[in-house]
Amino acid sequence: MSSPLPATEATPLNTLLQKLARREAVVGVIGLGYVGLPLAATIAEAGFATIGFDTDPAKIEALAKAESYIRHVSADRLRPIVRSDAVAGQGGFQPAPGFELLAHCDAVLICVPTPLTANREPDLSYIERTAEVLARHLRPGQLVVLESTTYPGTTDEVLVPILERSGLRVGRDFHAAFSPEREDPNNPSFTTRTIPKLVGGVTPECTNAAVALYSAFIERVVPVSAASVAEAAKLLENIYRCVNIALVNELKVLFDRMNLDIFEVIEAASTKPFGFTPFYPGAGLGGHCIPIDPFSLTWRARQFELTTRFIELAGEVNHAMPGFVVEKLSEALNDRGRSVKGARILLLGVAYKRDIDDVRESPALKIIDILRRKGAEVAYHDPYVPALKRGRRYDFRLESVPLTAAELARADAAVVTTDHSAFDYDFIVRESRLVVDTRNATRAVTAPAGKIVRA
């Protein structure tokens, strides 16, 4: 049990700090997706009563039964913490079917989507609607933290003005900050608790409040001078990866024309012990962050009469990679007297990265779309994605087929689009007529000349 804190002036900030120190604060998490659910579980495991909010009733219903819809957040992890009465002093994680319990929360963390519109402009409608709901429940002393990746200025210029419609004033009556999510699903080396957390408040007092909250369940919290600094830092992280992956993707196309193996080149360059960080090419970019978030800064830059040429060029290169894969597939089929039209193509993996179940912005989806438009019959196998449902861009309605010798033999080509560790690549190569490998996953497999094509 923590020792009593010394008496302090009963300001909204001091009251919140006292409750956080004693783990008596109730923490709400809005948005229980790939970011919000692991975050809520981590907070509950640290001893706080945690309330989860989401507009998808299916998620709330599943969580109430301690059932997970995200592979790397297991039901075994949820069972010990799920409660129906967390706010009654029982602690644990309580999924809420509505937003009435927001009034009980001392801190509220916003983890909602920030997609782009069809014109590649930031869509802040999820943040705005969430802020409007919060404003109706806001009370003195509450802390509101935005975790959704967005352009610098969103917290100060969008979130706070909506919250202040309540009549309360930021830094005086309530606190607001930005703390970017840094989730890396299924990364065995880092978890929500161990990844350093950036925190930038609207005022210094807001920063203090947010640091106190996150320090209770994150190993290292890094305060910065403003919310906009934290917003910009998150975009820099994503842009750094976007640009460097675009570089190796562009070199992949060039070296393919020069009959050089890009992966061997990267391995050779990686022997330099300084001044080089390896990035690896693939079929394109996936996930919610890297393909989308950098372009919110591109939009923001135009408001300052500047252009972000590196970001735009990187986006063009990465966006073109699914087309390059289909081109390589088409050439390989042509060499065998077969056209893409009428061919049966089996995609191996539709998740955007290895060993996860997340298909958001996966390049495999664009490959399926291109192949279908060219007249191919497309099937897929992914051990973590049993079905493809309607998304923002595509409506495939496909189900994963079994990965059997008969299914591989039936396909004119198998395309490795996600290098899941569960795949038996020796088996895949042996039973397939042709393998097009976008991930260098078959590098250790011996096969007849021409049976494996790198793309």
C-alpha cells in the first residue's frame, strides 16, 4: 500500500495526481482496436479501474465475455481483468455499451481512427465526434489524452475547442495532452508497457497530469514541450520508415532490371557497423500508420505554402509496388505460355505484416484487385485471416482456402505476399507450379531454375 501523500492545495490537478498515485483513478479508453485494446488491458493490469468504449457493439459484447478479436491480445490475458463492475471499486477492465460512464472517468484516452479522405486529406471526423461526446460528460479535474496519429496542431486547434464548449477551460478546469501510440503488433521484444511514451500537454500542468498517468503503467515516459511536438514526432517516426522503405522498393525494381538480388545487396551493406540501417522491400506498405499518416503532414504543409516532396515521392513509389508484383507475375506466367486472364492465382498471406491478423491497407488487397480486374481467378490462404470482409476500399467477400497440396497444384501460381512464420515454404515450393516471392521468404529453399520468381 502506498504511503499517504502530504497535504496539498485541492486544485483539480492535485486531486487528479493524488488519485493516480493511489491508483484510485478511473481510466477510460475510447476505441478498442489494435491500439486501444492492448492499452486498456495494460492499464487494468496495473491496478486501475479501466472502462472501454467503442461504437461497435460486437466488440463490447465479445469483450464482456473475455473474448478477443485481436490475435496478439489473447483471451487468456483478458479473462483475469474483465469485470462488469470496475467503477464500483473492483478494478479491472469493464467494456461499456454506451458512453454514460465517461462521467466516472478521471482520465480518458482517445484511440480512434484518423484515415484520409478520397482526396488524401485528414479525416478528423472520428476525433471530432468523440470530442463532442466527451464535452457532454466533461467535468472539472478530468484529463483527456489524444493518442490517434494526426498532424501537428490537432490537439490544440481541434480537440480542445470542442471540449471547451462544455464551459470548462483547459489548463484550469481540465487537462489535455497528446501521447502518440507506438504499437507494433506481435513484436516479441516490445509491449505497450515497455515502449517509451511521448507526452506533450497543452499547458505544463497538462503535461504533468499526463506524465503522472502514463508513469503508473509505462516503464519510461518522455515529456516534450507541447502537444504539437509529440504530434510531429509521431509523424517523423512514420515518415522515416515510409521514405526508407520507398528507397529500397525503388532499388528493388532497379536491381531486378540489373539482375541483382536486392536482399543480398542489403545483407552486404548491413555488414557496415555504422551509418547504415537496413530496410527491406516488399509488395508495398500496409497498416494504418505508414501508408496513411505521413500524408496528413503533406496536407498540413500546404497550409504553410510548402510541399513535402520526399513524402509525396515515397508514397508514389510504395503505391506502385503491387503493380510491380503483378507485372512480375504476368511475365512469369507468359514464360510458361499462360496469361493472367483466366489464371488461378493463390495469394499466401493477406495481413500487412508477418504473424498478425491486421489487413488494414495491406498491399495484398490491391494485388487482388488488380488481378481480378485483369481477369484472374484469385484465392488466398492466411492462417490469421479466415475471411476478407468489406473494407473502406475493397469488397472482396473471400474466405481463406486450406493450404493443401491439391490447392497449390490447382493454382497457376502461388504469390507469397506475407511471410508468415507458420508457412512451410519447402512444402509450398515443392507442390506449386510457380512461386512468386515478394518477401524473400523462400531464400533457403532449393528449387528448379525458374520455379521461384522474386518480385
